[in-house]
Amino acid sequence: MAETVTSAAGAPTESGSSDHVIQVEDLHVHFHTQLGTVRALNGVSFSIPRGKVLGVVGESGCGKSITGLSIMQLVPHPGKILSGRIYFREKAGDRPVDLLTYDRHSPEMHHIRGKNISMIFQEPMTSLNPCYTVGNQIAEAILLHQTPNRNEAKEQAIEILRRVGMPNPERIYNTYPHQLSGGMRQRAMIAMALSCTPVLLIADEPTTALDVTTEAQILDLMRELQAEIGMSIMFVTHNLGVVAQMCDEVAVMYLGRVVERASVDEIFYDPKHPYTQALLRSIPRLGTNRKEHLEVIKGSIPDPYSTLPGCPFHPRCPSFMPGTCDRIVPEETIIAGTVAHSVRCHLYPGSTFVPPSTTESANGAAVS
Ligand code: SF4
């Protein structure tokens, strides 16, 4: 067993603190399909401090994108937010509002979505409307949230295109998405997301479809604009190199749960959870012997319909403890001596026993 744990039992609830833009608490999202129920999120909790960048990492299918879509209340059918709280604070010191108390089509949600919280989607070609010019789509958001004057909206749209580094923004305003390169389409998406200077930007793998040169330009641009506008960013990615470059804090997700949260330095230099450690070991490094095999995380993510008891990572974990890890769901514990480093793992004492009759499955189902 490893060192160090002060307090146990549950996520630190921070709904009282005033410097967090968003606080997600115990969020559960399920998809009921003909084949069964996919428990996409199983009690996700995290918060994002004002003006900071939180990286959300994990393998495909761990719930990163669904977490972002839940904040926007855009979970696609047949997904349903079953329970949890998503507190949002527009300004420091404001009383937080729980976004889940609003209907997804309510005027309140329409006001928050796009104006206060924006999202950059992974693939701009499928997110931009091919029937409207880029300028038209950016101006639409400005007309909705900033000004009813069409000329002013056009001027603001051209200005934001200029700020995201578009050459000749007056011409780009009148072009259609298919006339732009991948990098320029991504810049157009960023321009649209930033057009109303949001308090929180959710960037869902915004550079995955780009070549490395364009990726570096887009990341630089986002950092610059973030410093200029002072917004917070939730940066969803599976690329740990991008996390090191962009983020202040990191939440590592596995099968619909946050399994470790810490500052970016602690995640890279002192990771606690075996999954985080394995993720870091599997990054290719310069200068390694070409004959050495790259380390991989053994096995794969379980079938999303399966009902695996105990810790969701136990079939793949090198530190697996029979009788404990395969029976008891680890609670979130805080690592001693750190400001905010939490982990869900039985190697760090403090986990509570869940009786076998109600043992939770890897994807959240109660197993009798
Ligand atoms: Fe591994 Fe057990 Fe920790 Fe899960 S709880 S990560 S199986 S040591």
C-alpha cells in the first residue's frame, strides 16, 4: 500500500467556493438502447477555477465528450441526464445556478449556451452548416446574444475572424465551409465559439483532425485568446502532450468516472492512480532504444453494456488486489500534503466498503 491519505469518502464538494466557473457534482448520464443501458457517466465530479484550463483526458469511450455535452445540455438521444448538479457562476461572487434545473430548451439555457458557455467541436466539417457562409454563422450568434443590428454583427464577425488569424477576413466572411482548409475551418469554429466572449469554453478535441503545424498554431491561438479574454477552458483530449502545453489542472477519466484530479505538474511528476501511471508510461519518448517495445495498457475498455463489479480498472491493473479491487468500488480520497490531488484507488486507504449485494459494476449497474 502506498503512503498518504488524509480524508476519504467522496468528492470534495465545492459548491460554496466562489472562484469556480463550473462545478460538476455526482453527474450520471445513461443511454437506454435496444441492446441494454450504457452508463456513460457514473458520478463525475470536478470543478474549473475562473481563468484556468482544465484538461480532461482518457481513452475513447470514457465519457469526456458526454461530460462537455452535459454541461451544454446537448446530450444526444437516447442519452439522459439522470442525476447530479452542474453549478455555473457567470461572475466571481455570484450565486451559482444549477444548470440542470433548467429545461434544455428554456430561454435561460438558450441565453447561457453560446453566450456564457461555448463549445468547439472535434470535426468542424460536420459542425459548421454547409448551406450558410462562415460569416453568416458567426454573425447569427452575435445577433442572438450581442446586438440586433446586422451591420454591427457583420463588423464584429469580421473582427473576430481577424483575431483568430484568418487572412483577408472580409473575403472569408462570404465563403462556405467547404471552400476552407481544415485549419481554417477550425479557426472559423473557434471564432464562432469566441464571438460572444464566453466565460467558459469547452474545447472537445479541437485539434485532433489537424496536422501538427496547424495544431501548434491553433493551440498558441487559444492560449493567447484565453489570456486576453480571461475565460476558463475545459480542454477535452486524449493527447497528453497537448495537456502539458495547455492545462493548469487535469482530470483523468476512466469508464465514466474521474479517477484522478491534480495540477498538471503532479499528474506528470507524481501520478497516483495506476491508470494515470500506465497512460504516462505509454507515451513514446525521444531517444529510447528502437528495439524496445512501446509500453501499452494491457486489455481494452470493457463492453459498455457489461456489469463488472468493483474498481472499473481492475481487469487491466498491474496492482490488482483480489478480493478487494474486484468487489469494492473505490471512493475518492485526497492525497495528504496536496492542495487538491484526489484519486479513486484502494492503494490509497479511505475507501468505503460496498456490501456484495449492492456492489456497483464498472459501468455503474448494481450487481446482486
Ligand atoms: Fe488497481 Fe485496485 Fe487501484 Fe483499481 S482500486 S486502480 S484495481 S489497485
